[in-house]
Amino acid sequence: MKTSRLLASLLCVVAPSLALADVQLPPVFSDHMVLQAGRPVPVWGKASPGEKVSVRAGAQVKEAQAAADGKWSVTLDPLKSGEELTLTVQGGSGAPVTISDVLAGEVWLCSGQSNMALPVAKAKDAATEIAAANWPKIRMFQNKKWIICSPQTAGTFSAVAYYFGRDIHQKTGAPVGLLNMSSGGTPIELWTSPEAQKAVPGLQPLFAKGDVAEAAGEDAKQAESDRQQAVEVEGKQAVAAQKKAPGYLFADRILPLVPFAIQGVLWYQGEANSYTEHANLYGLQLATMIKDWRARWGYDFAFLTVQLPELGPAQTEPMQTHGRVLVREGELKSLELPNTGLAVLLGTGEEKSNHPLNKQEAGRRLANWALASVYGQKDVAMSGPLPAGSTVQGDRVVISFTHTDGGLVVQGGGPLKGFAISGTDGKWVWGDAVIEGDKVAVSSAEVKQPVAVRYAWAINPVTANLANGAGLPATPFRTDDQAISNRAGQ
């Protein structure tokens, strides 16, 4: 009896060591992976406590020793873009782990809700796009494995991420790795660590009101009227999201990737938050998440946000505030942080669907910003017009713009529309707007002493038609800073 108990005790002690005898790596380190070129590359995993681990990547060899909890890490020197290599990890006397067909290139983390998750197979021109998707140096990490882009696999890829990656690959020649971390029906609260959110006084109303469940529930209701191919994803996952706590997806999808080397992040989310009481907090939420993720990685990687497109009935009144409008404003505010970008999607939305199928244009506009700002290409228009300040000049308000590539223009010709103006009485009326160089002057016979201007301020600002010479639309914006809550003014 004593001998049996002794053997059992020994097995309990030895078993964990046996389980970790072979070195272990996270799933992201696997065949066909893409490693970020041009910056240090962390590699990490687990082994038996105290075990020596050797990592070979091409001509590089790095060594480490597993800590008491079995964790180890090394950092590879920067790799050259386009380099092809094998990654071999050897721990003690166990079998080595060999990772084949590794490319050095550009790695982007692609996250958000159902519009990021929507696959190529369910987006615009699916059959034609899939048949032409022969890009072996574009890889996507999803469902815990790396997949090489081909006509046999591209249909499952996130459409926005794929079209972005295809543009980057075609115009830089670099291999592209896309980390697809998206989940339908999910508000931003799920994607940010609880500690980061609770440290921001302005976000405390979210925890008091339970907006996580509210956002997911409302997004599910919206999904019921959407196109059938999007309903299945959005509806089921939105309902599931109601049971999740703030930070759930950060812990499940994002934290396991830290500190995997990346060039930047693509973020397409906000629909869920559009239906909450606190949609006006989205700008603060997004800034909090960006800062939190960057702190975890230890550097300010590029962060490119998709601004939500139009949805619902066309605008008729000069001011129609909705949660979606406030989320758009919050997305615009992300540009206040360094190394951030914004893809304005006006002109790509659909009246009756929260899941517009034109993901090619979403990917292209994201790629435009990256190509110009991250990759330094001079022949690419980074963005449509962005507001750069305003002044009241007598009976008119004059707004300055940046990113006026080719000059400010009226998209489609005709009069400039979409500008509303108000005076000291707070009443909003449609304004008469004219282009003056890189500025727009707005006035109205009904407003003798103007105070503020708003542009494209509606869930579907269909008449808004300011663009630049490159054909990219101006962002919705306002010149005032009046506090607004969701659905105010309706």
C-alpha cells in the first residue's frame, strides 16, 4: 500500500515534466506563417522548467532557458522582407519543432465585428474574385492555423483584410500575413482589457449601465433585417456576446498574440456600439483600446480604423443625430493619436443592410492610408478631405481641409450639399456651401450670426458630396463641441 502511494506521488510530480518534455509554441508559430520584416521578432513558448531552448531562423541562432513556470522567449534580429526560411526550435533532448515555409513580410492584425469577419465568399463579386485569388505570398491566420491564399482557400478569408492585403502585396511586392481576429455582434468593450477601461473615469458609465449586453442585443436585432448571408454570423454571435464580460475577447483573441511582431492593426467595428445609450463615448473607448494594445506590444504600431458607412433611409432633415453618427465622430477622433489612419466609407454603404458587400473599396481605402503613411508611397492619395479648423467670418463659417489631393471637388457635379449651419438659437438649417481653394465657406440667409457647421451629420447622409480630386469622400464632422447623447435631435 505504501509503495503504491509512493508511486502515485512520484507520477504526480513527474507527469507535468513529461508533458512538457517537447518544447511548445503558440499556434501562431506554425507552417506557412509570415514574420514581420524590419523589426525585432519575439518568439516564445513553453518547455520544462530550467530547460535550455535553441531557436534557429535562417542563419540566426538564439538561446533561452525556461523559467520556473516553463515559459521562455527569444528575440530574433530583424529579418529582410521577402526572406524565406525555416524556423527550428530545439528544447533539451526532446524532438525539435520545425516550422516550414516561413516568409518575412508585412503582418497586420485584423480585428472587429461582423464586417471584418464577413468572408470573400459572401461579399461582392465573390466568384470572380475567388477564381483570381492566386497569391501564394498572402497568408491568413484564422482558426489557429496559417492558410496560403489560393482559389481553393480565399473564399474563407476576411474580405476586408484580403483586399487590403492584396493591395499591399501588389504595390510593395512584400509577402503579407493577416491575423484574422474578428467576432460578429461584439461591442468594443469586449476587445479592451477591463483594467484599461476601469482606469478611465469617463468610461465608468459603461460598467454601471451594462452596455456590453445592450450593444450586443441591439446589434442582433439590426442583424435580423440584414442580408441572409450576414444574419447567420451576426445574429448568433451577437446573442452569445450578451453573456460575455468586458475584456473577454481581449483575453481570448488579442492577449495570446502579444508580443507577436506586427506592422499594424486594421479595425472595423462600431456597429454594436451605435445602438447604445453611450455611443458618444466611442471616441474615448477607441483611444483607450489603442493605447492599451500598444502598451502591451511595447511600441506604437500603425492603427487604421474603418469609419462606418451610410445605413438606413436617406437624410432629409439638416441634423439627424444617431448613435452611428456619434461612433463615426469617435472614429475620426482616433486620428488625434500618433500613427493612426482612417478609411472613410461613405458611398459604399447600403440602405437596408448593416453589412455592405463592397469590401473591395473598404480594403482599398485602408490600403491607401497604409501605402502613403506606412510605406511612403508618394503616388497614393492617403485619404479624403479631413477638417483642419474653422473660423466665423461675418455671416459665414469657413472650414479648412487637409488631404485635398487634386483639389476639393463636388462628387458627381452640381451644388455642394450636406452642410448644415446654426446660429445662437441652436436651430439647424441647410447651408449654402461653396469651395474656395482648400476651404469650404458655409452660410444661410436664415442665419445672420452663425456659430457652427455640421457635415454629413446623419445615419445616411446620401446628399453629402464633398470629395478630393482623387475621388475620396470627406469625413462627416462638426465644428462645435456640444455634448450629444445617442438619438438626440430626432
